[in-house]
Amino acid sequence: MVYEGKVDERHCIDSKSKTYDGDQWVKAEIIVLGDSLITHIIDGETVLQYSKPQIGGGVVNRFDPAIKKDGKLLKNGFIALQSEGQPVDFRNIEIKDLSQKRN
């Protein structure tokens, strides 16, 4: 992806989000405008923004080189919700397709 004006191949990038302690609900919004801009918003505050998501990087193994073409821009894909080592619950998940033309 392009982060802060240059291609960044790190596996994880710190956001500007604060840390939440204990049991509480946190509102997360992710706006994906094709391959041009991805914005992460937590409780109304933009915490991470990047563009041009693409295939690449060395944090993979057992891959098919016909599919892993470094530098190829991602124009579609899957949505996955996960936790990185801590318990998490999700609720009220909504997906809005922004690609639909409006009259």
C-alpha cells in the first residue's frame, strides 16, 4: 500500500487510535474507495489512511507465484474481521456498497 506518500511493505502499521481498556463497545468505520483511498475511523476519529493496496511483501509462504504478483493493485477482495490475540465481539455490522451510481 501507499502510506504517507510511499509504498510501505510493513506487515503492521500503528494507527493513531487510543488504546481501549476493559469491556466496552467501540465504533469502527472503514471507508474503501476502490484502490484509491482507505480510511479507518474509530469513534469518529480518523486513525489511519492509505491508498493503492497491492500485492507484495515477504510475509507469506507456500504461495502461488502466478497469483502473488508483487505490485498488482487490489481492486476487489474479501472482508475479514479478526482479533490479534485478544478476545473480541462484533455486533451491528453493516456493509454499504459505495460503488452504486446515484440518480
